[in-house]
Amino acid sequence: MPKYDTVIGLEIHVALLTKSKLFCGCSTTFGGEPNSQCCPICLGLPGALPRLNERAVEYAIKAGLALNCTIHEISRFDRKNYYYPDLPKAYQITQEFYPLCTDGYLEYFYGDSLARTKITRIHLEEEAGKLIHSGASIIDSDYSLVDYNRAGIPLIEIVTAPDIRSPQQARIFLEQLRLLLNYIGVSDTKMEEGSLRCDANISLKPLGSTQLGTRVELKNLNSFRALERALTYEERRQGEILDRGDKVNQESRTWDERRGRTLPMRSKADALDYRFFPEPDLPRLKLRPGWVEEIKSTIPELPMERLSRYEREYGLSRYEATFFVNYPDFGQLCEKLAAMGWEGSRAANLLMGEYARLAREKGHLTPERLAGLLEIIEDGLISSNQTADVLEELFNSNLSAREIVLEKGWQVLADTDELQALIGEVLQGNVELVERYRAGETKLYGFFVGQVMRATEGKADPKIVNDLLRKELGT
Amino acid sequence: MRKTAALLEKRQISSEELVKQYLTRIEEADPQINAFITCSGEEALAQARDADRRRARGEALSPWDGIPIAVKDNISTMGLRTTCASKFLAEYVPVFDAAVVENVRKAGLPILGKTNLDEFAMGSSSEYSAFGVTKNPHDLERVAGGSSGGSAAAVAAGEAPWALGTDTGGSIRQPAAFCGVVGLKPTYGRVSRYGVVALAPSLDQVGPLATCVEDAAILFSLLAGPDRRDAISSQSRPFSLPEWDLDSVRGLRVGVPKEFFGSGLNPEVEQAVNACLGELERLGAQLQSISLYTNEYAIETYLTIVTAEASSCLARFDGVRYGRRVEAADSNTMFAKSRAAGFGPEVKRRIMLGTYVLSAKQYKLFYEQAQRVRALIQQDVAQALKQVDLIVTPTTPNTAFKIGEKRNPLEMYLSDLYTALANLSGIPALSLPCGRDSRGLPIGIQFMGRHFEEELLFQAAYAVEQTQRRGEDA
Ligand SMILES: [Zn+2]
């Protein structure tokens, strides 16, 4: 029995997919020549002033709506002051005191049950530049260079309440959040490019206690796996400290992926004083009337809505529906096939098996070609165990499923007379075994089936073979 | 300026000749006065020749095409170094023009050079300049005021016909008063701040300095209007020149706040201002005694806000991208050493103060409290401007002081006693010369009005100016 409740909260930074930066017209494209996407504003040159990108506000509102937040008609920007070479103005423009969105939640399936994680706030802020060290890290570098291409890219920071109860749940929440953001198209959420970043707070408290424990902030969680592993490590580390009767130190710790452990970064005592104050260069952000409603009307079907629709309309299992929701490209094929009249479970059967592996490698087939395949299975032109071979060919040729089968001569042998003759031959060639079978050694039945299938190179219709064989053997 | 414009129009003088005259004057006078940090004579002459060619083709950009101007050195000029009178930016050359510089270039004004100021506009005497003090053309032992001391002195000494300044707490009006020129701090948000090196963004404004009211109005008309690059100026309106008619003050309700005439006001200044008020009355204005009780808190409020904002705005001068850098083993040491070497004592003092008032523990006590008082000040001023159309006060309690006289920073901060109120409440305010003290030093009178009602300030100041001229002629 565990002795502690785990309490986890997440802070997620999401780079928005706007064409230009939050306060200037520079491009946000990833991977440009260093310092080629900068201007006086995002370089913080003396006298340059910020000008708010409306599209970024729109995207932040969209995320807020999709996460069931209150969208505030009036919010404000503030300055967060600190020195770092990648921060051109030595302050970040953010929304500390009056964020754009507050009090939302995300619902998702965690195991079999529906979980709800509260979203405390979503606010807009600007991204910093990027340091490029001459050595492996800042400590062992002779010099560092700064690339300001990233500086000023719009971010939203999404902060959850400490509602999450396990490292696994944290991971699933983050995956579902990412899926949601992809659905509404506000971010490409690529953790490896840094367009989705997550910090986590974790604390333990005695089972059932209402008093929160001392929390530790985890940084440098660069993948879903790292998030779960770091939290799992930290859960155990804190548990051991509490078991010993010691106190957990309030601090920030960094995840060392290679060594699989968290390491202290800085304790609360050396926390920075960011000297927040209202940004005087920008007026209050006042949303024009009707704008939020307009944005609301552009929000597409969200993952949870789609999940229940797939279950309801296509009769898919939770497992199948989840697959299609998580992989909307597959989901779309399923919907197209359903629109052509195919049963959801049949489409799922086809799409989630061998097809998924091939499609991930080679790209999707058109719904028409897939429907052609379903059709010949339905017609009994091939047996279901031949599906994989036909699929493989569908990816390699332009022929339809039917044409492939006919050209290759793969069609099922369903001619009763021909099969009858074949079966006679098989039985005559194994007279001794037939007698043993009739004497009660029924497990030999499979051998006869195998012999018939081999004689037809696997093309015999198994149902007809069964019927005829049983009749011949007199059982 | 109308006369000069007419001469240019009739080709009785060329822009090149005009610019040469001013450059000669700069060459003669500036070694004593030190109004300019950088003189861009060659560029100005080239711009003047361009202006002459345009005129010859009948393609003058404006009636003022070819009349030169001086620009305060905290306003970015593309390709022309912009030092903010700081060692930190001694070599800094902007890659873009400030919006106001674009505007004067669009009107065809050649730029004579960049004028001196207190470092990063922090000061009231131009003594805190890394490029030496600017001297008052009326008495070389005295200060020109500040922070736009260079611009005011240049205009007063005839080194430039007009100039651009910036005003955060009185930095246009106080030197204008000390040097005997006209200076306007426009309504907050009326002129774009884009490209002006920020001191305190919630207070900063760019404005004109000129020898007479009409010229100040002409220059202001080139500056005012919305600019999409300054989010605060988006509600701005352009300004067109008013009717110059002495009758326009008839029936104006002029408020005289008693708090500005108490102890600490030099009697000679009081007398001069009262004389001007008398003129306004003779012209038909109705004088009313009013109260602006919040002015008592203006300086403390102003200092809290200005230091807080400045500490943040000046943080970007860290030695990473431009300006002074002192190399060190790690970035934090590099920041500290670069800033220690680049900034003068007053800048350091204000950064320390501002960092303190914004610190998590002090924020509520200082910055938040200052914002609340600022709101009260705004209410107080708005209330007063419901009763009257204009408020008239002395611009400064005293005339120009001696160089080195004010050793205590607190004494220096009190120079803004009568001017900070307009910045805190965002209203326009104009300083007009109104006579001289017994030493012959200029005295300034200040006109304040409602947001975006600069026109009224100009008209009233013009009326007073005309009666003074008549007095001088007689
Ligand atoms: Zn930019």
C-alpha cells in the first residue's frame, strides 16, 4: 500500500503557429539562418516599441475556449524583469496579474474513467532567444552565441491546478492537451523543436491528508517519456525522504535524461525577484465585442466529442475510437469508409491492422482503394487471411484490389465440384488416416484441411472446404 | 519661420546658405555652450542641397523644406550616432529613424546634429551628461536646464531655428524656461514615441522647442498624429495650425492654482507670471483661483514611477548586443561590469531606486501606491479642467541656477515641482518666456490644458507673446 498521495501540477508553454512574432512582423519559421528573422523590436533596440499581433490573441482565446476557460474582455501585459543573454530587453512581456483566460478544465479518459484536470490560467507571453554554446554546456564553454530568431515568438502558458494524481496521468493529460491543441490548429506542439514544453510541480502528502506537501519544480522535461520518468523518479525520491522522517527541500530540479535522475538547480532561497509591473508600452488588451463568439464558431469538433461520436455513430469500441481520435488521419479514412456504407468495425479492422504499419511507412491509400479491398473480402473473392498480401500490393501498384487478385490468381477457390474432386484425392491418398479418424481420432481433421489448403495454395474457401470435408468424412 | 519659408520660396536664400549660417553659428558658439553632442554638418548640407533642388523643380516637401532642425540625442537617427549622453552608447548608431525623425525628414528638414541632455534624460540641468554640461546662452556660468538642455540652448543661442526635445517630468519646459524659448510637452499619446529611447514610457513625450509660439506650433503639426508602431499613440489625432487671433482668449476661463504660488516661488518669477496673467485678463480671459491639491504629491509619485520604469527600460543595456561591453568570464559579471563602466552616477542611482520600488517586498508600498496617487492626481486635474479651460502657472520656481550649485540629488528632483503634474495626468503643457529676472535670466510661464487641446495652449500663449512683443517695441 502506498503511504502518500502524489500531487502534480503542470505548466505548459506552447508556441503559437502565427506567421509573425508576438510584437513585430518577423517570421516565426523554425530553423532559419541564425539572427536572420529579427528586427529592432524583437532585438530590443533602444526606442523600439512592441505592437500586439492580433492573431496570437485569437489563438490564445481559441485555446482558452477549447479548454472551457473564462475569456476576459480586459486583460493586461506586464513586464517580468531578469537578465539573461537570450532576453533582448532584459524583460519578458507576459501577463502576470490579469491573464487572458482563467478557470478552465480538460476532460480525458484516464484508464476507464473520465478524468478532469482544472486549468488555472492561460496567458500570452513572448519567447526568448536561444543560446548556442561553444562547448557542451554553458559551464564548459569558452563563449556562447545567441540566436534571436526565436525571440518574440508568441507563447501561451497553460497552468493546471495541482489536480493530477500520478506520473502516468500527467503524461496522459499532456498527450490529450497536445491532441486538443493540434485539433484547434493553434500550435504544431513539437516537443523536439521546443514548440511544446512542460514543467511540473510535484509534492507528496500523507494518504488522505488535505495539507499539501512541499513541492519541487521539475525542468528540462523534453518528451512525454521524460515527463513520466522524471515524475516517477521524483515520487520515489520524495517518498524516501519522507519515510526517513526528513523534509523535502523546496527547489527547482532538472531532469538528467542520461542518468535517469533529477538534480537540484536552485533552491527557493535564490529564487529571482522578477519585479513584475504593468507594461507601460501597451494599452490594456480589450477584446472587441463579438470577437470571442466569432472565434468560438471556428472551433472544430474536439477530441472528446469525436470519441463519443465514433462510439455512438460507428459502433466502435473505446479502444478503436481512441485510435481514430488520436490519429485523425486514420479517423478521416474511417469516416470516409463509413460514409460509403461500410460498417465501422470492419473499417477499424482493416485500418488498425497491417494497414496502419504500411501507411505509416508509405502514406495513406485513398478511401476508394480501401473500399475496393473491403468489397472483395465481402464478396468472398479472397479470404480474410489474404488481406495482408493484397494490401502490400495496393501500396506498390496502381491496380485496384480486384485487379490485383485476378492478375495474381489469388481468388478463392469456391468451385464445389473442383473442391469435391480435390478432397476425394486427398482422402484416397490417406486411407489409413481416414480410418483412424473415423475410429475416433478426431484431431486428424485439421490435417485433412491443411492438405486441401496446400493443394489449392491456400486459395480454397475455408467454409466450403469444411462443409464438403465433413460430409465426406461422415461426421 | 514663415519669413524664412517665404525667403526660401522666393529664392532670396537657399537652404544651403541657411544651413551654412547655422553651422557657422554652431562653430562659433558651441565650443562655449556645448549644446551639441554630434554635429552632422556634412549630412545637413547634403540634405539642404537636396531641398534646394526640390524647390527648383517646384517639388518642395512642405513650406519648411530646407529649414534645418536639431534633435535631442535620445531620439534615434538612422546612421547618425545616438548616445543618450551616455558612455554606454557613445558609439551606438541606430539602424532606424524614430517616427518623429521620419516626420521631420518627410517635411524636408535637414538635421544639424544631436543635442546634449542629462544621461538618458535623467536630470534637470544637463550636468549629468557624459559629454560635458550645456551652458545657458544667457549666462555661461549657469545651466541650460534639462534634460533637453542642449535643444533649448541651441535654439536660444541661434545654433538651430528649432529643435526636438523629450519631456518626462518637465524636460522640455524647464530648459525652455531657463533658456527663454517656447517648449511644448504634448498630450500623452499624441506624438509617436517610436524610436525615442525610453526613460519612463508611461510619461515620455516628444515635443518641439522654438523661438516663438507659432514656430512651436508649426513643428508640432509635423509631429502629431497616430503611428501604428506606438500602440499608445493609436488614438492620436493630427494637428493643424490654429487661427492666430488675439481674440481667441476672450472669455477663456483661466485657472490659477494657489498651490503653485506658495513658498519656494521666487518673487521675481511670481511677479512676471502675474504680469502675464494680467495681460490675459486684459485680453478678455476670466481668471479663477483654483486648487490642485495633489500637486503636493506629484514629485514623490513621479520619482517612484520614473525610477521604476527606467530601471526596467535601461536593463537592456547589458553589453550583449550593442553599446559598451566589458568582457568577463561569465555573463552576469559581464552585465555588471559593462553597466558599471557605461552608466553615470545619476543613472545608477535611479536604477537602484527603481529596482527597489519594484522589488516583491516593496511593490505594494511604493509602485502600487504611486499608481493610486497618480489616479488621484488625474482625477484632481480632470476636475480642475472641468471648471476652467486652461491652467496657468510658473514653469519653474526659479530661474536658471549655477552650474554645480545643486549637489544634492533631492534638490535637483524638485526642479520638476511645477511640471511633473502634466506628465502624470497626460495633459499638454507649454512653457512660454515671460520676462526676465533682475540678472537678466529668462522666466517661463506654463499653460496646461485638456487632453488633445494643444490648440488652446498655443492660442493663449500666442496672445501673451504678442502683447509682450508690443511692450518690447514700445
Ligand atoms: Zn522582429
